[in-house]
Amino acid sequence: MAKEKVLELANKISRKKMGSKNGITVNDPEYKILEPVVTDEMAEIALHLEFRKPMSAEEIGAKCGKLTDEAQQVLWKLAVDGVCFVNVMDGVDKYWHDTWVPGIMEMMANNKENVRKYPQIAEAFEEYGRVRGPATAGNFPVGIGLMRVIPIEKSIDGESRRASYEEVSKYLNENDIFSVSDCSCRTVREIMGEGCGHLKEDMCIQMGHAAEYYIRTGRGRKISREEAFEVIRKAEENGLVHQIPNTDGLGKTHAICNCCGCSCLSLRTAEMFLNPDMVRSNYVSHVDKTKCVGCGECVEGCQVNALKLGQKICSKTPIEQPKRTELPYDTEWGSEHWNPDYRYNRQEVVDTGTAPCKTECPAHIAIPGYIKLASQGRYTEALELIKHENPFPAVCGRICPRKCESACTRGDFDDPIAIDDIKKFIAEQDLNLDKRYIPKVRHNYGNKIAVIGGGPAGLSCAYFLALDGYHVTVFEKQEVLGGMLSLGIPAFRLEKDVVNAEIDILKQLNVEFKTGIEVGKDISLNELRKRGFEAFYLAIGAQKGRNLGIEGEEADAVVAGVDFLRDINLGKKVELKGKVVVIGGGNVAIDVARAAVRTGKAKICMFCLENREQMPALEEEIEETLNEDISINNSWGPKRIVTENGRVSGVEFKKCVSVFDEKKRFSPAYDENKTIFVEADHVLLSVGQSIQWGGLIEGSNMELNPNNTIKADLFTFQTGEPDIFAGGDAVTGPKFAIDAIASGKQGAISIHRYVHPGQSLTIGRSKRNFKSLDKENVDFRGYDYIPRQKANPVMQTKSKDTFRDLRGTFTEQQVKKETERCLSCGATIVDEFLCVGCGVCTTRCKFEAVTLIRKYDGEGAAFQEMKPIIVKHILKRKGRIALKKAKRYLGFNDNNYK
């Protein structure tokens, strides 16, 4: 049953006539937000409040025939609930109401007790902008929207036409009382279970009368001006957008909000309804393509997805980005023009693609950026940029499969850039410093998180969680950390002091490590839950060798390759003599064969199903293997292992005529009439790896796939247990370290969202769908052949006698020469229509390629002054729409007449 007085109050605040065609009804958000907390008796008194005209309880009581004390009690309750402001004036409390937004709805959402008790408050606030927003599209000139973006101040330092009302510092310096509160928009999203991972606490600053109100009613805590500046600084560090309520008059406001594009109900106007004029500043982002390298940092920082990565390198056929011919400025703007899924469909790259190196890297590292920084000698900044995505550049500089180099555009006309060698050099500079680079911890959340497995995926997850101030404990069943980095890769490819040096940074970030503990055996997940761990990341890797399923493989001296490498890396004495057969053709098999050479005076030969071109091992490693006098016998598969007295004596192989079927699926076919026998004193099996779960997932809702990997959502990495996430080889099967590292970061993002109430695992989250430019369309004319730099070669006669990594590192001069070879394929492209001029992009660019330029001259106005300005603008817009229709009717091309 409707509360009639409450409905009347909703109409009064809305300046509507109750019962009229456009009046507020019980189905409208203006009524819904009041209904849970305002009674008809309270509304009867509230009806005598005036818009921005402060009155005492005595004055209001006289108007409604109530005693002063009775009126005071009700008015205070209304103020606490958020329906009206209260300030002390001339020694007494005075009350008034404001606009719905910005105003009453934010204030009501900031009553923490009410909004949790009555989710309808949050739902009504969210609904208000969704149902009222469409009517604003195209009808508000720049500068007159209810909220307004204020640029990050340093982003307009060089702008001669900047105005004082465009500076955050002006508002802070002109006020004397400040408070800080939770973000009301993010509170609403959290209550509705639609949070985006940007948390609400201590985000919004109130000033003057609003600060007094927030402090007195418990919505915010009092802070100093210096603390207010610190809130601004922290918001800018975290890539948030400054906005102010824009209804107090030019150069005046009572609050500064720090907003994200994925939860803010004001920025939604720009993103969902494609109506950025309602909120934009006078500025738009501009990219100087001569300076831009296409690293993508500005793109990832853009809260409204106005920036995307595109192509800079010249093409045979010109690349033209589609131009907007439909704008709310001169078009009737219906739902067919909206982007209702803006919180899910974020794009990083334009349809024509961008730099292949960044695209093909599993972690999508800003490769063009760190190459450019290295060329300028800015090695620490280059390392910082790499560590945005990959905490272990020194490791990856030695073992990465170099998918970026395989995709490098330059490789299509001479040799690809030596990206990995450049990365290795950058990381090496840090390893050699007395004071190494330690990333700054951004937050201090403090929740306890358990990571199960100390390999690349688990360590990566721990690193990114530690950066947000989580208390992370890594449980590793082995006595050493690093997983396959330490135990599965021989030292001649990755020396263990390098792995340990990378792990040391995690220790500096207060990650705790517990080795020699097998979760599921020594302690259960439930016991860890009882100890206060709120979420788990399973990254146990594929640590066991896979069996062949043939006769004789249980014989003595038949050993899994990964077990063989583990024993060597753990320092156990391993000595092979006689004839050693290594079965397998992948990178691990190569490592096994090369390690076997170094364990004694054995003669090593490899056999694999694939022909030379099909071998999964990297070509470079195949060459190194052959140079160490190891023979590789292609297209042979093991038929049986021959034994004498329980010990291996040889292997019978059959000819493999094809490895894949017509659909490119692994399906080897053999010529059973062609067999050979190979004598062997030892057989090392390296035909894949499997996962040992032990008792880890017993009694849980987690499930395994037929290949023994764990079932997990491939976007969020959440398993069948809501608080358990998984990544790395445990999810994908055996892959490269960089793949595991990338999944570790995504796991950390999901865990961050999971442990905070009301956060969605997917909303506002980039799917990181990158696309390479069309290299066949690149115009290489004008580029000279420049030879690729090479590190000092390894003497093969020496290399096979030691487990030390003898591979060289570039000199600084070589780095300078090699980085000059980069073609800088990509660049950022700005959609000026969508850009709201916040300046976040300028703070992300390390090359001064992104600036804000003043495009508009919109000035604010007090709420009471807005109507004639808006009406005038609407009339002009109707004229533009009519003119555009007439021109189309007469056959003119579409143009932007703005």
C-alpha cells in the first residue's frame, strides 16, 4: 500500500505535480528510495523543507503545526537517513533538501546501516540514472551536466587556457572543513552484487556544508586538507577519475568524487548512453603518434574505453578507423545507439589490430614500451613496466618460448627483434644493483590468502596479491621454491640463483613461504579455512612424468625425465654410463638429453614421433642439442622396452608415418613392419607430464577433466568450490612458464574480488582479447636491413661439460643497437567523442605522447540557472536534427555538423 505523504514528498523534490501525467508514482525510483525509511508522519514534516533554503526546526514546526522538539526529532532522523542536509547556522541546526542527484540519493546510500538493511535504497539509486538518463542524451551542453569531470591537475599544467574551476586544488584550498566517505556508487553496486573490484572505502571527499553534514551524521570521518590531498593523490595513483557535483554554480562544489568507469553511476551516462557531454571536462585526450610506441598503458588506464591500441606502421592499403556519423548532438538518440553491456564488452584493440609482439605474448606485456625505455637507458622504468604483468623477467629472459619474437613484424623482412635478450639485459641490471626495485604496495587489505604450489603460477598470484597488501602464504610440498623453474629446468638454462633472486622480491613484499608441507596430506583445506584463510589458489603444476603404457617401462633404469631433472636440481648424485635413450621431442626432452650429457660419459640419443619440422621443441634448443653431439631420431615411436633380469637392455621402436589426423589432432599412425632395436643402459621418458592431486581435492565440490586437469572457469579461474581458484598447468595442462605467470595474475584479480563482499568476478574486467595487425598489408619500403644483435656465442665443447649457464647477455651498446631496430608498429587511437577528459591516460604514458587539449569552453551553472541554458540548447539541437534529416533526404553524405 502506497505511503501517500511519502509519494507527495517524492513529487515535491522532483518538482512534479502529484497525479499529473509526468508525476512520480510508486513505481518510480524517487518513491522507492524513500519508502523503506520515511514514514508518512516524517514526510508530513519533510514536505515543509525548502530547496537549498535552510530553516530551523522551530520555523518548520510552525509551518506544519508541530512542536519544535517534535519537529527537531523528525528532522534529525530525516537528516540521518539522508533525505535532507543539516548544518549549524547562527547557533541552531538548520535543514534543507537538495536535488535527487547529486544529493539525496548519494546521501541515502551513504547511510551504511540503512542501505544494508534495505537494499531497495541501492536499487532505486541505480535505477534512477538508468531510467532518467536517456532523456539527457544530447540535451545538456558541455559544462552543464549534474556531475562534471575535473582533469588530473598535472595533465593540464601546460594548457594556457586552463581555468581555475578546472583545478582540483582550487576546491581544496578554498575550503576549511573536509570529510572522506565511502563511494556511494560503489556501495550501491556492492549491495546489488555488481561490484567491479574497485572498492568503496575512503574514496569521496566532502567540503564545507557537506563535510559538516557527513561528519555529524556519521557518513564520513573528518580529515585535514593535507589528508584530502592525499586521498586525491592515491586516487590518481589508482587511475580513478575526479568528478564534482556541478550544480552549485561556476567554480563551486561541495564534493570531489574519485570514480571508476565500471561502477560510477555518473560516468555510466557517457558509457551506456554514449552521452559524454553530460559529464565531460573541457578537454580531450590527444596522442602524438611520433612519440607513442603502442605499449597500451594508457589504454588499460582509460576508465571509459575511449582509447584503444591500433596500428602506426605504414600499410599498403590505408588503414582508416570508422568515423562516427551519429552523435546525440544532432541525432534522435534511442536505445539502438546505446551500449548496455559496457561493463562486459570493453575492447583494448581496434578491429584492424595492433603490434603483434604484445598481442602474442600470453601475458600481453607492454613490449614496445620496455624496448623504448631500454633504448633511452631508463632500465628501472623498463623493469617496472615489465613487472606490471610479469614478476619474473630475469627468469623469462632465459627460458621464454619467445612467441613475441615469432610474431615480430620485423621478422617478415629481416630478423625479429631480440626481445628476450633485451628483457634479460633489463632484468640483469636490477639483479646487479645493491638496492633492487621493489614495487610499491598499493593497498593494505590484509585478508589471508593461501597459495598451494610455489611454481610460476602460484608465485605470480602471490606477487600480485601482495601488491594489494594481502597476507599471502605459499605452501610448497618440496623443500625448495620455484616449482619446475627450480626442479624441472636444468641450471645450464636457468641457474637457481636467478630464480631465488626473483623470489626474494616476494619476500620483500612480505609473502610468507612454508616449504615441505603438502596440502591435502600434512594439512587440509578445511583446516586452513579454520585458520582464517579466506581464499585459495591451487597451482600445483604438472610435476609427474607421463607413462607410455608399453611393455617394460617398469624396469630398472627406466626413469621419468622430470624425476631425473628433479634429482639433478636437488643436488643428488646422478651419473649415467653407457647408452642412454631419451624418448620425446619436446623442450623437456631436450633438457633431459642435454642434462644427461653432463652427468657422465654416456652416449645420448633421442627418439621422437614427430619429424624435424613437427617437433614441439624450440628450433634454437634443437640446434644446441645437436651441437652437443646428441643424435635426434625423428619419426620413431616406442613399441616396447626390452629387459634382461628386470633391467632395461634396449628399446624396440616402430616407424611413425604420421602424427596428426586430417583435423590436426594428435593421432599417431605407424608402419608396424618397420621396426628397429636400440640398445640402452638407461631410458629417460619425456613424453609429457601429469598432475598428482593426492588428497588435495578429496571431499570437495571440485571436479577433474578427463586429462586430470581441474575444472575451472577459464576467465575467472574459479573452481567448483567458490573460495578456491586454480591456474597454471593444473588448469591448462603442461605449458610454458609465461602462460602460468599470466594465469597467476588473473587468479589474483579474481581472489581480490572474491574476498570483498558484493564484488562480481567479471563485471568491468578486461577479457584481454588482443589482435595482431595484418602483416601482409605492411609496407616495408624504406626500411633498411639491420642485422640482429647476438650475445656472445657459447663454446659447445665447453657447454656440455658444465651445468653453468654460459649464454651471454647483451652489452649496453648491443641493447642500444637492437632497440633501434624496433619498427614501433602500434599506437594508441583516441575516440574524442567518448573521451571525458579526465587525464588518467597522461599519467600512464612514460613518453609524453599523451596530452590533454582544450576542445570545449563549457562553464558550470547553479541548479536554479540551468533550465534556460538547457532549453536553449534543446531548441538548437532540434534544429540540427531537422537539418540533418533534410540533408539526408536531399542526398548529402552523413557528416558531423558539430
